[in-house]
Amino acid sequence: MDNKIREGLYEDRFEIFDSRFDSRATLKTSQEAIEKATAIGSSRFGYTNKEGKTFVIEKNIDDGKWYQTERNPKQINNKRYTVPVEEIQKTIDERNLRSIIENAESRPKLKVVSKESDAVTAKEDVIAFRKIQDKELQKSAAVIMLENTEKYSAYGEEIKKSAKETYKIIVEIGTSQQATQEALNSEQKNISKSPSSGNVIESDEIFATPEPGKKSVLPPDFEKQYKRMGNKYYTENGSSLEDKGNRIETQSNEERVVSSMILIAEARGWNEIKVSGSESFKKEAWIEANSKGMHVKGYIPRGQDKEELRKRTGKMDHSKNMAETWATKDPQEAARIYPELASATALAVAIDKKAEADGLNPAQRAVVAARTKQNIINSIEKGKVPGVKIKEEAEISTNRKEKELVR
């Protein structure tokens, strides 16, 4: 059996022990595991993640929900509950849909294609499809797999031969009127486009002349926050966005992802944008974009949206004013004007004392202080006032490279 297929069988799996028959059952989704556990009267089952680590999923008797438990987590209702099983399944769903998408994207780029390779891809996709629990993501996966079945005969033959029941499900949900319409609306035939929610932000500056190189600009530190794979950027929880130059796409509705997309638009100088996708995505994109002075098409804001914009803009103005005060005033004076800056002052003092204790001379300490001040200003502008618990800047002072800067 192909190594990748073998790995796919054993990652992201749920297991439950049935003491009645001294047997262990393997389930493909968390819902199947919960149903099995309920049927045999068990309050727990096992989960093995993609990295091969095994956890216990346990039912909380107080709220009736299922959580991943660990040895030393934060206590919830005197139990060792941490991650809700819904979040685990969401990550599994997105990861397996992404696997199907990437298989479809890579197929036309292969230099050597054979019936055997198409059959292997079909097996991989079937394993991934069976692990997707979310109905909307299932539809997206089914549409892609049906297209592959039509395009590549060996792919279709393998699914029909080795996964008959799964193929029936794929046909049923992939050919439904709703799934077909959704696929057309999101330009599903272009598989490189995110298929599940079709959340899109694109430049709408018809009369603007694009600046050379501006199309690929990214915000500072952006790539430190995401893992890059081609034109796609992934968060640690599996959410992603895809950069297509004048168009940015995602399946996610997470505020963090939406904010990142707006920051990209801002970095590229888009003053007018058009948004499309889910209501929650468009709402968040409208608020974020308007807070940065952009004009947004594709969403009509409600009263509460405008109120949220006012609150968010007010917080941004407050942070900007604090940052400017910190930059232009003595730290003690800045803390007197804005008491919340006292922690930043304490941090600056602690770093300077550390630099002195490390034997840095006045010139070297000045280099450390200047860098510390700029980093504190950057944090304040983002609405995060740093404190003495932040150790990164203290570590800078012990770095002997600072001495090299002033030799």
C-alpha cells in the first residue's frame, strides 16, 4: 500500500473500546465516535491527531459536551477539559478538504501521469472525504471529486470499484441542485479557488493605474504569522487564505484571517474593494476595511455594524494617541498622561537595567533602548501595551550582536 495512503488511514482517527465484546472500533468522524460511545454507554473515546499523538475525548457531565482532556490543562468545572471536540473536527474537516483540493491542483502540473497515480489519488481522496463531517465542506469535496471522475477515467474507476458506497454519497450530494449552484457561484470549475465559502476580497479600483510590484506586496511580519505553501498561507489551526494578486480568497470566517486580508489590501494601496461570501465574512471585512478608510462594495451595513465600527475606530485612535505620546514624551510623563502605559515604562526600565547588568557600555545601552522604544511603540499602535512579562526585548540586551552595532 502507498505510504501516503497508509498514513492517511491512521491519522485523524477516533477509537473507542467496547468492553462488552472486548473489541476496539475505529471511527472516521467525531460524530460517529459520539454516537458509538452513547450507544455503549461510554463517556470517553480516543483521538489520534495528524502527528500521531493520542488524546482522550471525554463528556462533561455538567454541560453534556465533549472535550479533549490532558494531564495539566486549565480546569473547567473541576475537570481537565481543554479543546471542544467541535474545534478538533473543524480542523480535520478543513485539512482533509484542503488535501482533496491540493490533489486536484497538482494533477495538471505533473510531468508524468499514469493510471496508477490517478488510482492512488482517488484512494487518498476517498479517505479524506470520509473524514469530513461538515455538510457544506462535503459538498465542496464531492463537486471536486466528481469533476475528477469525469476528467480522469482511472480516478473514477478506482472510486467506483473500491468505494461504492462512498461514491453513491459523492454523487448524491455533488449533483444536488444546491451544490451545483454553489459551485457555479464560486467558480468551482477553477479548483484553485477556495470552494467552501467563497469568501473574497478584491480590488475594485477600475480607474486606478497599478504600481509596478505593488500587486505582490504583503504587510510587515505577515509571513511570520502564516505558513506559506505556494500562494496559500495557513494558520496553525488549518485556516488559510490564497493570494491571487488583485484578489484574496479564503474559506474561513475567522476575524484574524479577515483582518489579514484587509491588511494585505491596505499594503497594496486598495482604497476601494469589493467583498463577497458569507454574511459574517462580509460584515467583518466591511468593519475592518472602513476602520482603515477604505470604501467597500458588496455589503450593506446594519446599525450594529456601524456602532461596532465606531467602537473599533475609537480604540484605534486611542492606541494611536498613546503610541504618539510614548514616542514624544518622557516615559514617566507618558505614564502620567496614560496610566496604562506604566507597564511599558516598567518594561523599558527593566531592559535598561538588564543591559547595564550585562556590562553594556552607555553607547551600547542606547542602541538597546532605541530598539526597545520602537518595538514598544509598534505594540501600542496595535492596541497591545507590553509589560514586564514580555521577555523578547530583555533577551535582545543580552545579545552580543548589539556590541557589534556600535563598535
